[in-house]
Amino acid sequence: MKKINTAVFPVAGLGTRFLPATKAAPKEMLPVVDKPLIQYAVEEAYAAGIRHMVFVTGRNKRAIEDHFDTAYELENELQTQGKQALLDLVRSVQPSDMDCTYVRQSHALGLGHAVLCAEHLTGGAPFAVLLADDLMIGPAGGASVLAQMVQAYERLGNSVIAVQEVPQDQVRRYGIVVGQPDGERLLNISQIVEKPTPEKAPSRMAVAGRYILTNAVYEQIRQQPRGAGGEIQLTDGIAGLLHHERVHAYQYEGKRYDCGSKEGFLEATVELALQHPEVGAGFRDYLRALNVKI
Ligand code: G1P
């Protein structure tokens, strides 16, 4: 079985839900406490053993490339000032055994199209897709969500998609799957649909932004017509894949923050701040003293 060594990060989206913050800055660079969203996703992939990161970018996304590159002036300055801890922190963003590749998605035609832009960079092997908007925190002391999925892929040898149950009134925001239980936390998927209405949704099992996909998904995406919202949907590519291969849904262990929405972003900020080694204790005291009346 081929090892998962490449992760694709679709980061060309406009981030309109965070305007005006995202007018000139990529939404993936918005920080939760002290780290940009995209770095959480890259670290999750790295923790899952992946060393080749492919970013599908667009206009206004230069800051992402700079973030994962050497910051010569900054590093030089920190070195001169003898600020070794900060220098190590800056350098840790880009481990020496990690490669980053960038490809542009020049038209916003949808998530499926974004993934297709990476085809020539995933080497004909199965690959991971991570949507940085979904900030995933694994269980305390346990494996990251993508690492759990890689383990499932290594057992099953087919595509694996992260899922979680959502309330009925939220199904229209997600890809929704139906499947038969097939081992711990696993469903053998029989159906997947993108953003159904609550009336038409075949279940409440929603796709979270983590995928391990076989190379065959590209051919499906190429062949399919436009889907929900007139976009080339990744969900439809996976639906096509089901005619040829097994695909499993994996109910991950951990927590997902929908940082594509302001509410989810705020929840992530508060919860991760409380856990932060430097500011956590002080922030807890601050929240207590705030004594919010609701
Ligand atoms: C995308 C996918 C959807 C998935 C969701 C997870 O939607 O198309 O199937 O459930 O990510 O966050 P988006 O949030 O980009 O509209």
C-alpha cells in the first residue's frame, strides 16, 4: 500500500464571511491565539507523517507562501539580539524535512476544481486534503485527527473521509453521507450528497474538512457536471468514486471548530486560549472576573 506523503490545502477562497479582515489578508492567516489557521492544519498533516504540503492558492495569498518560507531579515534580527527561543519558534514553522509546493487556482470553480489543480503534484498516490477553516484538535495526548485517518487508511487501503453528526438544521452546510457500520468509528459509505436541504438529507452524518483520497478521484472530478451552487464539488467526485471503489467515513476522535464562521472562530479562540501554556491561566482568571451575565 502506498504511504500518504502529500497533503493538499485548498486556500484560494475569498473569505467573504470575515470581511473586512480578509480584504487584503488571506483568511487562512487569521490567528487563533498566536498561530494562523493554516499552520494548525499543516502541523496536523506533519503529525500524521506527511512531508509534502501542496497549497492551492489564488490572488492575495502571498502571505501563506511567506509564512512557510525563511524570514531572512526577521531571523537575522532575532539572532543578532540573542533571542534564541523566538528564533527557534520562527524556524519551527518550516521543519527542514518538509517541502511546500504552490499552485494557483485561477478561477474559483469549487473545492473539487481546487483539488484537481493539485493532480500533477500528488504523484499518482493517495493523498490527504485538509480544509484549514475546520480547525481540528485531537484528544488530549492522543493522535491528531488526520493521523487517526491515516491509521484507518492503512488498515482499509481505500479512501477515508472524516465525519461527525450534526443537528438536522445544519445539514445544508455540509456534505452528508450514508453508510453501513463497518468497524469501530467506521461506516462503509453507500451515498454522499453535497449540502442537501434538511427535508432531503439522507442522514445527519456530515463531512468535516479532512479527506484521504485515492488518485482515482481526479478522473471522477474531471467527468462530473457542476453540482451544488454551480460549483465543481469534491463531494460529487467522491460520489463518482463509490461506483468503482469503497470509501469509508471515519467518526474522528477530537473536536472540530468551524473557523469559517465567526462563532466557531470565537469558540476556538476562547478554548485554545484557556489551554495555552503562556496565557491560559491568566485568561481563565480574566474570564472568571468578567462574571458575564447572560
Ligand atoms: C466543504 C465541503 C463540504 C464539507 C465542508 C466541511 O464545504 O464542500 O462537503 O462538509 O467543507 O467544512 P464548504 O464549507 O467549503 O462550503
